[in-house]
Amino acid sequence: GENVEQHPSTLSVQEGDSAVIKCTYSDSASNYFPWYKQELGKGPQLIIDIRSNVGEKKDQRIAVTLNKTAKHFSLHITETQPEDSAVYFCAATDSWGKLQFGAGTQVVVTP
Amino acid sequence: SAVISQKPSRDICQRGTSLTIQCQVDSQVTMMFWYRQQPGQSLTLIATANQGSEATYESGFVIDKFPISRPNLTFSTLTVSNMSPEDSSIYLCSVEAASLAAGETQYFGPGTRLLVL
């Protein structure tokens, strides 16, 4: 089955710097890769996603890149702000089309 | 996107009792899912709630412990039965919604925070 690994588990950045979270997956049939942001006491919020026919996607300060050959995808947050502090989860679809999640990355943006 | 609400938002329960969690979506959706998120952990799929038929459970989850109802395309319930402290988790409802622009995308509700004493 699909196995998604996510690194790092925690990430501390200075406000204004960039943050990068990396994920790898095992199932070559995976074709959908969403990223979720979960703030304390809330449910996961979809922030960006990418499908296998695209290599990169950007939405304001957030971008996701996908390398299907290497089976890895990354989340890039530029010009980080304190409100970017949260837990971020990557996910990939398995062969049944169900999402398999990474372990999560706790991002702390310090002013 | 889909707007999802869950009730209750949180509860404290005694061991041996059962709790039913409700999930309401603002539009008709084909796919509804229930996840569990244990403290400090990632999301684990419990089951897919099927409208008009029995839910499809993932390995490690059984209907007797987590009965699910899906009476229509906008509503589902998850019951956590005969609770023990190990059931203390966040329970999340999720739906798959489709749009021409974004394709099929999965959204989550706010979660139900359950503490079992």
C-alpha cells in the first residue's frame, strides 16, 4: 500500500524567511497530492494541491512542486508570517483513491 | 468548496458509554469519510460512509465499535461505542467535492474532540 513520509517533524523559522516541507510516497499510481494546514483546535484546511500532470503550482506565498520520477513533493512557504504557525500534513492517493497522510510538520514562525 | 459542520464540537464521556457524532454538509456529496486523529498524531481513515448501504471499514476498525449511518447525501453519523480512554481522539468528518476548476478535492470538518475518562 501507499506509504507517505514527511520531513521535518518540526520546523522553526524567523518571520519573513522561507519554509520547506518535503514528502515522499511509494505508490507510483498516486496522482493527487494535497497539503493541509491544521491550526490548534481546528480541522485540517486544504491550502494547495497538485495533480500528477503538473510539476509545480503556486498560490500567492504558497507553492508545491512534484517530482513523479523521484516520488517526492514539497511545500514551499515564502515570506512566512506568525499566522503560518500550524501543523502541516501532506497526503497522496493510494491505488484505491484514498488519501494517505504524512506524519505532519509542526511549523513555528517566530517574530 | 464544501462547508462541513460537526456536532458536538467536544465532549467528555465516561468509559463504557457511547457517543454519536453528527456531520452535516451544505451540498450533496457522493463521498463522505470518517477519520480519527489521536493526540499529536496524523489522520487515520476509519471508514467510508456509503449512502444507502453499509459503510466500508478500514483495517483495524469494525462496525460494532464504530457504527456509521448515511441516510442521505448531506448527512452522516459516527457512533463510538463502549468507549474506553484509548478512544480519546479527534474525530473528523470529510467529504469529497468536485468542481470544474479544481477537480475532486477532499475537505474536512472542524472535528469532534472526545475525552473518555
